[in-house]
Amino acid sequence: MTLFDVYPLNNITITKAQGSYVWDENGVQYLDMYGGHAVISIGHTHPHWVRRIEEQLEKIAFYSNSVVIPIQQQLAEKLGKVSGKEDYQLFLCNSGAEANENALKLASFYTGKKKIVAFSKSFHGRTSLAVAATDNPSIVAPVNEIENIIFLPFNDEQALINCFNKQGKEIAAVIIEGIQGVGGINIASESFLKLIRTLCDEHNAVYIADSVQCGYGRSGMFFSHDYAGVNADIYSMAKGMGNGFPIGGILIAPHIQPKYGMLGTTFGGNHLACAAALAVLEVIEEEKLIDVAKQRGMYLLNRLKAIDGLKNVRGKGLMIGFDVPEELKDLKKKLLFDYNIFTGEAKPNVIRLLPSLAISRKQVDEFLEALQEAINEIRREKNVEVSDTTNA
Ligand SMILES: Cc1ncc(COP(=O)(O)O)c(C=O)c1O
């Protein structure tokens, strides 16, 4: 049997990981500025996380949601405390797409309405409603094409006002990433998020904060939407929540009431996933990782802004992007294969940095030094090419 070939792979096999480093099968060490796609929040194989999972595994790994699972309640309490949303309710699932799928479905149940407002360059996952609300036709199958999604330009306040004026009665939810990840690190303005809050209140629509990538402390606040001083009705979460152990969830505001059977899942909230997620929150608290993300992020952002050649450096906390000009288009590849540094990307020309929130200042400096050297080297190679051609 072969694997279904849907991923364009780097030809690297990682066999070991610790903190902000990973090693390949030949023992080569790589600095991980990508965090396995924003997933590694507290650092690879953090000892507390490993221990908690091991201890849980010895007791019980799984039982279905037909019995009381006290570790779910422990997780809900800790999450309420660390996120500051203590009066919210928690529904657990397994991934980011599933979290958004449940958020959108719940918004429709709650309002009795059908239309969803989403934004240009959004990414909300690959399940049916989540992908329909994702602005990338190439991953939307014909069966997922529905008429209930309204796409508006990101950060365009007048377009949002016009839309609510026209269709407010039909709108169940607005779904928005506080900082777009896959779209290329685009920050929702605070006034735009405030406007979403106001319009949702006026029109009985649900404000869904997709925090799958920009959440869980990565932005330097627990949720990036917190910068705007607004509370969403539903926050979706995954990625950093389990530090690599698959878990997702939604935080649901108190006015949205549950009903038996309304949502459900077999694996969501299993003992093992909850142990992993609890360990993550304990480490975030203990090591003050949200503050670390804010400080390190600010340092990294400012140093990047000073590097000649990088354009439009932007981001919050440890969710940072910059545009790579045509002359440096091989930068990402060069960082990986010549300097052994993983970074993320967004098409067509953005490098995304999504390291562990526990990355050290020394590791950030190591990255910056390599980045500068890689840029210098590309320029030297280009100049050599130019003078070669001239000589010819
Ligand atoms: C903002 C956002 N929402 C949802 C998802 C989907 O998450 P998952 O891949 O866990 O289904 C992603 C994944 O990259 C994401 O970045």
C-alpha cells in the first residue's frame, strides 16, 4: 500500500525533538521556527508534558463521553483561569477544523439562522462548513460549495456594515481569525473586531473567534482577539492546546445554552488528550509563557524590521511574518537546507515564524544571525551570477 500523496514533502526524517530543536535520522540538529505548523507551544517533548501523558496512560487512556470524566472538568477550570474566560463553557473535540465546524453549527442552532460571514484569505479547516468558509477554491470540493457563506474583504468596515444592513436578519455568525495564519499573517484591526462585536449584538449573530493558530498565548495574549478588548461568543482552539497531542475545543459564552445531543464526538475529551492539554496549561502558567511570547516576539519583530531586504515585517507575539522579495525567493529553502532552520510559509512570498512560546533569547539570536547570513549569501551568489554573465 502507498500513502495518499497529498503533501509536498521536504526530504527530511525527524527522529528526535526537544524544546526548540529537532534532529534528523543522521543526527543533524535543526532549529524549529515553525513549531510543526504553530502546534508546539511549550516546546517539543517538555518533560512535564511527557510525564503527565505517561502517568495518564498507565491509568486509563480512553473511555467514551457516556461516563463522568473528571479530568475534563479539571481542564475546563484551568483553561478558564489561564484564558480569563472563567464563565465560558468548554466543548472538546480533536482538531481545528472540527472546532470550527462545531462553532458554526452551534451558531446556527443558537440563532436559527443560516448565513455565515467569512473574510478574504481566511482559513478555517477542511471539513464541510469550515472549508466552505475558507477562502481557497482549490480545496473546496463541489459538495462543499454552499450559498450560505458570504465572503467580505478583511478589515473592510464599510463592507461589513453594508452586509449587515442588507442581510443582518439571515446572518448566524461572523467567523474571523484575530491574526490570519495561512493567509499570510494579516492582523485584524482592533476597530474591525469591535465592529464585529457591535454588529453581532445588534443583529443577534454569533461572533466566532477562530483562535486555532493565533490563540493559546501565541500572540502574547491568550487570544489575539483580547487585544481589541472584546469578548467573542465562541473561541475555537486546537494546535498549541495539546503541544502535538491532538485535541481541539470551543469555548462557549454563558448565554449559549447546551442541549443533550446538540454536539457530540467519540474521541473528543478523552483522558489522554485532557492530560496533555492540562500539562500544556500548567507549563504555560508555571513558565509564564504568554509574557515570554510577548517579549520575545517584540524583540524578534524589531530585529527583523532592521534587516535590509525583508518587507512588511508584521505580527504579534510569536506569530510573525514578512514578505520575501523576488531576489531572495530561495531564502526559506536555504534556511532549511544550508542553515538547518525550519520556517513556515504562506503563498506566494511570505515567511511565517511560529516557534515554541518557550524559545530562548539565544535561539532567537541564533535564528537572526543565520537569517542575515543566508540573505548575504544569496546576494553574493546573485552578484557572482550577474558578473559571470557580464564577463561572458
Ligand atoms: C486558523 C485555522 N483554523 C483552522 C485550522 C484547521 O485546523 P486543523 O488542521 O487542526 O483541522 C487551521 C490549520 O492550519 C488554522 O490555521
